[in-house]
Amino acid sequence: ESTQEVFAIPQVQEFTEYVTVEPIFVQENENASATINLVPLIIWTIYISGALLMLFRFIYNLSKLISIIKNNTSLRLGNTHLVLLDRPVAPHSFINYVFFSREDYYNNKIEQELLQHEMTHVSQKHSLDIIVIELLCVIFWFNPLIRIYRKLFVQVHEFEADARAV
């Protein structure tokens, strides 16, 4: 019949659907948001302030020791320096320095066992251990156990030096 029907192009219907989206408004509670964000800042500020204070104390004490070494007479005894102070002082040591009262030294009031005790601290490098524990105190200043550990550490050093001196 008709050739027109054989080659007919189907008609496409255009389909359009509209979707309506309502805007959603989220209102933040400014007070809650500020509190949540400030807590870590406050904690870090307290921690860093404490660590800086402890670091300042450590540096101050170290510089004080260096000043004492520079400003007093020092006698060499092997690898150790005997630092003679113008004031009465309990004998103590730091790295390769042993501190004594000048008067006690020149009046021979320093017992051999006491000198040996302090020399043991020097030879065993106990000061390096103390420096490490002090730096740990800077980092963990907020933990009371670190101060207990420091005291126990010093006691162990004292017992060890006593045992070797005797």
C-alpha cells in the first residue's frame, strides 16, 4: 500500500518532570561550637605553659651550675675537676665536677670515703642519667609519678655510690 508507512519515523514525546527542593537551613549554636573548639586549645596551652616553665627551670639550674664552675677555683684530679666554693656546701657532683667547700678542702676535713663516693658518681656518669630524667620531667611535668621516679632514681645512684665507695 503506501510506502510512506514503511519508512515512517516514530514521533518522540518529550517528557519533562520538575522536582522542587526546599532549602534546608541549619542553624549552629555558636556557644556550643566555641566551647568544643576551645577545650583542646586550653588543654594544649596549659600543657605547653607547664613544659616551658619546667624547661626554663632546667635551663636556669644548668646555667647556675655553669656559672658556679666558671666563678670558682677548680683543681684537676685525673679526669675530674674539684670545684672549691667559698661557702659551706654539702659535697656533690655534676658531670666531671665535684663541689666542695674551700675551707673543708684546705683543712683536710673531707673524708676519703666521701671523695670516693663523689668520684663514683662521676665515673658512673650519674649526671647524664639525671639530665635525662630532668628532660623527662619537662615533657611529663603534669604526671606526679615522674617526680617519684626521679627521687627513686637519685636514691639508687646514692646507694650505688655508697656501695662502691665502701
